Amino acid sequence: MRVIAITGKGGTGKTAVAGMLVKCLSQNKKTLLAIDADPDSNLPDVLGVKVDKTIGDMREFMLEERDRMPPDMNKERVLESKVYEVLNEMPRYDLVVMGRPEGSGCYCFANNLLRGIMDRILKNYDLTIIDTAAGLEHLSRRIIRDVDELLVVTDGSRRGLQTAERIRELAISLSLNIKKMHVIANKVTPENRSRIEEYARELKMDIIGIVPFDETLSRFDLEGRPLSELPQDSEALRAVGEIAKRMGL
């Protein structure tokens, strides 16, 4: 079991990178789970998957129904069955969407149940890819624990790499047990490549790969087409495939 989380500031294309990584890795024989842990929930659109219910919906259900359940009912088993209802089984991977953030009231009871359930679910897969927000909200609540590697997607700006540095510091301060952290420079052009590499050296950031600006990917994004339809000769897709190989995926 290997768990990889992807984050980055808005506009860097982290969800596109997550989607391309899922596309690349779904071609091998490993069992793969994709988790959308960003409240904006854009990963299903990027993958071309229609999602009706989320983990957040099931958590709300549990909060509303728990007082109506018999005292001797196994509430964790009830919630686990509901979680499996929102697991979208695709031909080459499975997808689960965390969905809505917590509202008013105390969610400790539901989140405590979710931790054990998500731990068991992740153990069913060789590899889990998590698209999360820059704040690492779901990780900080320990709903998803023990991330092996954190990939921070940045763009061709110094500010983007500074955001990556802040995420690194946040992960350390929260004791998230992240074993490795890498940076992916995205939307890179020949003109800004050397500057990005220089910034990374100054900030002591490990750039594991560079994804070039891709006209095909940009057109897909503009047209709202899923990246699962990207052609194999897409420069960005090929670059993400090389990053996966470099990580031993």
C-alpha cells in the first residue's frame, strides 16, 4: 500500500496533474484508488466521472440518523456500508470524493468512525492518489493518515515555490508522518525553466519533474473535456508519465 497526496496553490494545475497521474497509473496492473479531497471537487470532471454522492453526504447522514439508531447497532458498520455506496468503480481504478466540508456542530463522532473506515479501504489498494487542497484539511484531521509522499504542484513563479515551502512547513508542524515531499513544476516554458530551477535551489526544494505548457491540455481545459481523453502524444501527459517512473510507480 502506497499513499501519495497532491497539493499546490490555486491555478497551478494540481488537479490536472492528479488526473494525468491517475490516467498514467491506471494502465498498469496495480489496484488504484483516486480520492478527491478538495472541497471544490474538480477531479471527477477532470477524469470524466459523474459523481452523485460524497463522503461528506454520508457523514451528514450519520450525524442526522445516529440518535434514531438502536443503542446496540454497530454505527461504524452502518457508516462503512454508506461509504462503499459512494465508491465509484471504474474499469481501471476506483474513485471516492470527500465532498462538502464540515458545517456547524461537532463532527468528532463521524470523523472518528471515518478514520478507521478509510484506513481499511486504503489497505485494499496497491496505490492511492489523493487530490487535496493547499490547506491539507483532510490530512490535518487525520481522516486520511500516513501519507507516503506529498507532491506539491507549482507554476513558473517564485510565489508558487514559496507556497510549496509553506506547505512543507505545515506538513512538518502538523506531524503528518509524510515520508517524502517533492515539487512538480507545471506549465513550464523554455523561457522560465532555468529561473524555476534557480528558485528551487535557493529554497532547497526537490523538483522531481517538470511538466511543460501543453496547448492540447490547455484546449481540453477550455472546452471542459476530461483529461482521460488526452492523446498519448500530449507533452504534459508524457512528462507526468516520466515523473511516475521516477517515483517508482
